[in-house]
Amino acid sequence: MKTSDFLIIGSGIAGLSLALRLAERGRVNIVTKRDPSDSNTNLAQGGIASVFKQGDSFELHVEDTLGAGAGLCRRDVVEFVVREGPDRIRDLISMGVPFSRNRGELDLGLEGGHSRNRIVHCADLTGKAVEQTLLDAVNCHPDIEVYRHHMGVNLICERHLEQNPGGAAAVYGAYVLDEVSGRVIPFAAQRTFLATGGAGKVYLYTSNPDVATGDGLAMAYRAGAQIANLEFVQFHPTCLYHSEMTSFLLSEALRGEGGRLIRTDGTTFMERYHDRRELAPRDVVARAIDNELKTSGDACVYLDLTHLESAFIERRFPNIFKTCFGLGIDMRTEPIPVVPATHYFCGGVDVDANGKASVDNLYAVGEASHTGLHGANRLASNSLLEALVFAQRSADAALEGFERGRVTGTPKPWEEEGTEDLKDSVILEHDWNEARQIMWDYVGIVRSDHRLEIAKKRIDQLRETVVSLYWNCRLTRDLLELRNIILVGKLIIECALRRKESRGLHFTESYPYRDDENYAADTIVLPEDTGPEVVR
């Protein structure tokens, strides 16, 4: 058994920021599935939205966020995130994050949905620069231990303890699979933080890395935590369409600097869908491209920057330019083929203003959480901002009443008697591909009740198979990830079926209108709503 004061599952901007704050008072264990840098943060190109420029204001950033959120943002959360954002960015600057500057001042970019230039960035590799700076600090800290190639299996609840303490439902750490040894190890802690990111791999096409399988969402749900708004899945409008690189994101900043979306024949089309054209909110742009492709039968549309100066393109977007050029696409002289792909979850583990979940001792931060900041559609570059602000607030809340070294419960050893090695791994591969195809075909950018009901039946069938494998086979990362994406897929479908309207990222042909009278509220799911998943 491993013990610590704080257990953090995930190693992106949220998890690493949390660790550094918590380690000022106690011992921290970080569990991460691959290497620590394998996260959505590391792939983030655009930047962090925050108010730094004369002519901008907190009020404008708040209104832009509320506008994108289509009536479901929690206004108090939006206001404190926006107001606390500049201080959190100054924290990163003091740590050495090399944000791009212009004549000594922060170089602020413009992205879709924003009324002012306010995107703080490091060229087009913002996430990588932030991740590396935080990781360097974590690696140097004597009270932080990072466990690589370890994957969370289930949260430790009362039923897993040698002695049940009674009282409210609570979390006491997590059972974690050591992928090298194959052993499942209890990691006990006073406070547990889910910083596992999103679940883009639930869908066939995504901008997310392979680690984004919704592990935190699934673990929280199985522990009895409240889940909210999973119907709001953001499809990024512009992912590279290329056979050799299926998940490369083309930053919103490309359109912010003047990039135009065009059809195969070179004509523009966004003027038909929104008065802000390419700088419309992401849900509008993604649906516009989806409609263009369905109407024309083309495989992709194109993002055209050829009217911009070549030197500017290379200087402002060095990584995107290098990647495209390596694939035979010179974005200085030819448009880039693009399609929408699953990108970001606006729903997640429902938390309060301090990141606390509905189960005691459990916190969720970053994309794994639902804070109410994003509402029905996330405003560009508000995600890293949210992670930074809530990491600080969650750490501060967790430290209240904290006593270093206190033991809160002794977990039982993991029980795997009677299990055997999975002999036919092709089953996992088949079910993995089928689940993601179902979600893409039936629960995608445009939905209907008929499609959702089909998806529900097919996902339930897959879930029966995977639960059987879970109980009878020794655990592997592949099996656990499949178990999680199928459960998260089921929860997305459940949320989507409950919302009988179209709002933000949830557009259904069965109800192609917004209904504020009946649906201006969050969609809340608890385990008893969809049938509890019994776990070891």
C-alpha cells in the first residue's frame, strides 16, 4: 500500500498545479497512466484567455464567456475565474513560462467568441511550455512523488476499508494498476483529486491524446459522485485531415489571425452561418462545416492562410507550420484540409466553487470537472484558465482542517482470486473500435432521439461484455480504458436523451430549438439513475 496526504490522479496543468500548492503543507502522490507529459495540456496550442490589455475588461470577458455558454454558465463562477485569471498567469510567469511578447508586453491573440485580443500564448505551443515548467518544478520537489505508468482503477470508498467508519459517503484514495508489474495497489490518502482530463477517445475522431479515456469521470460515477452536462461535447472545427496524422489540432488562433474557411472550389461559406464568420463560437463553426460536408459530399473543407505574409505564418505558428510542411502541406501557399473532431467535454464530475465533488474528500479539477464555467459551450482558451484557477481554489479548500500524516482509513488488499489472463485480446480491439464508431455515428455533432436510442442499445450490449471481462480477467490498461469509455459513452447518451432541446454543443434534429422554459438547467446524473455499476 502507498500512503500520502494527497493523491492526485492525472498530470496535466490541473494536477501539477495542485501538487505544487498542496506540497507546501503535505506529502503528495501523483498517479499518471503514461509519462507525465502525456496530457491534453501538452497538446494545447492556442493559449490562456485573460484580461491584460487596455481596452479590455473583466466585464467583457465575462460577457463573452456567458454568450458562448448559451444560458447555462454559472455566473458567479465565470466572474471569479475571469477575475482571478491574471494572478494565476503571473504565477506562471514567475515560474519562468516564456509567454510570447511584443515590444516587452504580452502578445495577446484573438480567438473565436472573444471580443478583444486576450489570449496569452507561447507561440503555438503554449500547453507544452506550461506543462514542462510545472513538471520541472514538480520533479524538484521533495514532497511530491510521481508514479508513471500507473492507472486508477476505482476510488476507495467505505466498502473497501477494513473498518467502515460510517457517516457520509467519502473517498479514501484509489486502487491503482501498476502497468509494469500488473499488480493493483491501494493508494490511501486524506484527499483525492481527479485531474484526469477529458474523454475524447470515446469518439472515433478526436484531437485528444490516447490517455483521454474518461477515467476520472468513470471512477467518480462508480463511487457515487454526481455527474453533470455530459451531452455538451465540443467538436473542434479544425483538425488536420490527413491519413498520416489523424488527431492534429489546428489552433483557433489560425482563424483569429485571419484564416478563412473555404470549400473545395475556393469559395467561403461561414458568412451563411454567423455574422462573425470564422470567429463565431466553436459549436456554430463545427456545425457549419458538418453541414457543408453533408451537403457537398466532400471529405473535408479547407483552412486558407495564403493571403497572410509567409514570414508571419512561420513566426506565429512555428509548430503547425513545421508539422504541415512535413506532411507535404505548405500553408504559406496552399490551404490546409480540415474536419471537425471531438475536442473538449464541458460536462464532468459536478463540483462546487472550490472543486469539491458531491462525495466527501473528493475533488475534480480541469476537464474532468463540471464547474459551470463553460455552460453549454466552452469559449476558446478558457480551459487552461479554469484549470489554473480551480487548482488554487481546490488546494486551499483541501488544506482547511488538514493534519499532516493523519491516517483516515486502511483499504483492503485488491481481490483478484479466480481471475485469469485475457486470452483473446482481439475482443478488446473489436469492442473498442465498435464503441467509438457508435458514438461518432449516432451521438456526434448532430443528433436525434432515434439515433440516440440506437446508440443506447448497442452501448449497453458492449457494456455487458466488458463488465464480464472485468470480473473474470486480470486487469490491463486496455481493459480498464475500454470499460471507462463505454461507461462514459452511456452517460453521454443518457444526458443527451434527457435534454429535449438544442442548446450550445447539443444539437438534435428532434428538437431543433432552444427551450429556456424547461431546460435552462444542468443535466444531473447519479449512479441510481442509470443502474449502479457494482465494483470490487
